[in-house]
Amino acid sequence: MEYSIQKDAICCYPCRMFAVTSGHNEETFTKTGFSNWKKLSGAKNAKAKNTRIQNHACSEHHLTAIVKWTEYKKSCQSGNSIISQLTAAHTEQIKQNREYMKCIIDIVLLLGHQGSAFRGHRENDASHNKGNFKELCELMSKYYPEFKNKYFNDATNHSSWLIQNDLINICADNVKSTIIKEIQESGMFSISCDEARCHKQEQLSICIRYPKQWDVQERFLCLVDVSRSQNADALVSELLNFINSSNLDKVPIIGQSYDGANVMSGSKSGVQTKLREAHPQAKNAIYVHCMAHKLNLVVVDMCKHIKDARNLFNGLEALYVYFSRPSTNFKLCEMQKELGLTKITLSQLSDTRWVCRFKSCDALINNYDAIVNVLTNEIDEQESKDVAQAIGVLATIKNFKFIIYLFILHDVLKIINILSVQLQSKLATLGSSACLINGVKETLKKNRTAKYFAELWEKIINFAENNDISINIPIGSKRHRTETKTLKDYHVTVTTAAENSFYEDDLSKKKYWEEHANYPILDAIIGSLSTRFSEESLKIASAVDELFKLNFQQSSFLIDYYKDTFDINSSNLKCEMNVMKNMMKEVNFENIKKHLNKEVFPNLFKIMQVAITLPVSSATCERSFSTMRRINTYVRANMTQGRFTNLAILNIEKDIKVDNELVLNTFAKSSRRIQL
């Protein structure tokens, strides 16, 4: 008997056959069920059939068919086909997968921005610390059941180091592509780089400066391992590889900033020269010696020439070493609390940390009482084996010469620190830096007067009296050197080799230290500033400053240098500058930005962007080295170079927002074991 499947077909073929042979329709059979089938059939062998039907009803085949048939009936009533339901389920599954992977991406970004380690020493289930990445995943599982279901129940939860590397790479590429796109839109950039050692590797940090409308951007882009060679040819080769791989080979390079090492600054075979020769877009890349380095060398030069200044910083270093021990540092903190002083720690002196000298002098002056009390207690108790060191440090800081040089250098370094902060700023321009340099030089020259030193001397005397320190004059040789008789009838205005015997009263002491301490320090600083920041070296900076004042003639050096690179018409530029100057009551850069329109003043707009893009220092590279040492610690020293530089980008340029949707779409383009 041929039977065709009807709309209301019974769940499976055996049930259908039982219903047909018994003479009942399928719908009635389905509604009554197997329990009443015996009454409905009326067959003689109902008992035997009932036994077979009951056995069939308990079979896996029948139960599966019942579920499918029931779902089919529901789909017919709701109007949704099986295909549409499967499609909806698939869409929901993909949505859940994408939400799960977005959480994974957010964890990667969080750890990258914080500069934290991802992996643990052991990451198996028995480990109590599986690393930051997996621990954060388990933390998310406590509050998000959907995430927990996929992380613990799926065969692959996408938390392996390979997936981490893929996501880190995609996120870093996203940040890097954002920066490169902005550079290409600006149409110019300056480059700066510097080297530092990290776990037996020499790392080259490459940073870029470019304009974004009127905002100056300084961005870190790459760390390159240059351990193989650090000569000029090798460094230039790495720079060219970076420029070409970043698709910046068509964008003009207008400036380059490095430190003063010969391999970088050499005019014949240095990096600055070889880069101009090797790269066609860098032929007008003017070299700017990092001004922050130059300023630091000013202080170093002064210490080389003045022995007592060098002795002061040696004393501060000895003080730092003594209080770097936990026990003595604890006593100092307790003494600061007892005296009601603000907790200030002593800084270690370094030739590369430019502000450390000022901070050390400031910390000693403000915490002098606490430091002396701790040292005195140490000596009186005689419990530590370092008593001899405490005696030496205490004798050093209570010496009258130490105190005088401490106050003089603190006053000078306070002025220089203003310039140091400016030169390290990402927003600093050559024009503003040149003005500040000249301002600092003029301030120091005006401070070289008896009137100004009288005010400083009053502070020194008060400090000495409060701390029971007597201000004296150093004793010379037993036989006093006298003035030559040939000068007896003359008024001598300069210092000679004669030892004056009239420095006895307070006024004479003041004059002695004014001539033998204050003037030599100021003269050394002013002289070194004038040499290292000469008019010739600041020629381009002065031209930038004049451009901001809209003085065409005085800024002609800058204009002539870049007019061919950016197709600037000098005649039109002069007209635009005159019109702009007549538009404003007060000429300054802030007012120029408000009125300057690219379409109306095309030549002025372009040369102004050049002026703000020229580099001032390589301080951004120096800051990247701090990040380098935080990321590549001794327990992470085996990190690959690619992962290292990608994590550095995510940590340093964390202000650039990364869209996890874009990261996920890029991640899904490769073959994955999860449907996205």
C-alpha cells in the first residue's frame, strides 16, 4: 500500500503504518496516543500489537522523530521555515562569537596600554597565577555568563599566545596606520631617533613630528634592533627601511633631530648627512642638534670647570647612596613625618635625566633638618656599621662651602629648569624655544649683580644661622700671596692671584663668595649657553620666530630654504604676510591661527606648517626608552622584536583610540576556528 506524507503526518514511518492498518486517520491516532490504541483498533491481536508499539515508543528513533515532528508542526503554525530558523540560529551564534572576541580584544588593549605582562610562568589549570591575560579572562567569566560559557566550554577559547600575538599585531598596526595616514595628509614630517641598550640589545627608537592643522604631533612609531652595527651606514639603512615600509617615501622630510654624537651629527659621514644623500625626499632635511641635550651639556661643562660645583654634586650623590638603603630611608620618612615636612625623596644624579640636579638641590634644602637629625642619631647610636659613612656625609653637608654652592646652584638651576621643561615639551617650536633661550641668558646676566646676590646672601645667612653653620672664608697657604707693587697706584677691577687679608667681617665675606663662587658659576653658565646656543646655531630658530611675527625680510632664510620643496611663491607670500599683519591689532601665532585660511593664504599656510614641524629635541625618543625598560623587563627578555615594538606602540600612543570592531574584522579575514 503506497502512502504519501501528509501535512499532519505522524512522527515516524512505523507509527504511520500502525495508524493506517488500524483504519484510523493519522491525526486521531496522534491525539489519542499509544495508551488508547487497543480500544480504537478493535483488532484480535491488539495485545501483541500493543507490546510492539510500546517497545517502539521507547526507542531512540521514535523519540527523535517525535521532537522533529513537533518542531515541524510549530514551524508550520508560526510560518518560519526550517531554513530561516537555521539562519537565525547561525546569526545568533556569530553574534555571540563576535561579542566574545571583542572582550578578548579589550583585554589585549588594556594590558597593552598599561604595559603589563600577558603570560604567566605556568598557565595550566593547577597554576595559581596563569598570567594577567588568562586571569582577566577568568575575572570576566565571573560576571558574564556568555563569556564564561565560551571560555570554559568551547574546544578553543582563543587565549593562546599565538592569538595574543595576532591581536597585538593588528591593534598596533591600527595605531600605526592612523599615524601614517595623518602624516600623509599633512604632507611633511620631521624625524628623530636615538639609541639605548636593553638586555644586551641596542634599540633604535624612531619618532615622527608632523602638523595636524595647527596642532603639533610627536609620535613614536618603531623600535629597531641595531645590535649588529651602530655605524652611520647601518643606522641610515634602518631608517630608510622604516620609511619605505611605512609608505612615507613620497612625503618630504623637512628636519631631523639627534644627539650630538659624531655618528649622528657628523657633517661629512654622519647620519644627518648620509640620510640627505640617500633619500631624495630628505635633501632639505635640516639637522637640529637636540636642544635638551645641549642644555644638559651646559651644566656638565660648568661642573667640569668649577671644582667646588663638582664637589657639591658628588656630595649629593653620596647623600643619595646613603639614604637609598631601606633602613635609613625609613628613618628619614619617619623624621619627615615628625617634623611635619612633605615627603620628598632624594634623586640619583644622571647625565641623561636633565632635571635631577635641580630636584636634588631642592630636596636637600627642604629636608635639611630631617636629614641632619637622622645622620646625627645614626652617629650617636653607633649601632650601624655605616657610622663612618654617616660621619662623612654629615660633615660634607654641614660645610659652609657646600651650603653656599648649594644655594647658588639651586638658584641658577631653577632658572635653567624652566628652559629644560620647555625643550622637552611636544608642543615646543623652534621659534618659542629660541625666545626662551635668549630670555634665560638675559635673566642670568641681570642676576650677575651685587644687588641680586645680596638677596641670595640673606637667604644663605638665615639658613646657616638656623642650622648652626658658620660662614667663613677658606684658609689659603700659610704665606699670603700679596698684590704686586706695580699695581699699587692702580685701581684693580679684575681678580688677581693675591690673597686678600681683609675678608674678615660679614660684608667682606659676602664680597668674597660673590667673587669666588657666584660670578664664576654664572660666567660659566652664560658662556656655555652663548657657545652652544650661538646666533649661528639658532639661525633657523630665529627665522621661525620672525616668521611668527610676519617679518618677511628677517625670515627669508627659512623661506628660501623650503620654497622649492613646497612650491612657495616668495612674492605672493610677502603679500599674504602683509595682508595678514594688517588684519590684526596684535601679531602673534595664536591670532595668526584664527585668521589663517588655507585657500586664502596658501603660501603662508604652508610655510607656517613647516615652521611648527621643525624639530626642537629628541626628548620623545628618550621618553620611549622609559617605556622600553618597563615592557622588556628581565623576566620578559626573550620577547620577540615584533611583539616588543607593537606593545611599545600601544603603551606610548595610548591616546589613539582603537576600534575593536575594526580589529575583529581584520582578525576574521584569516582562517579561524571560530565563525565571525
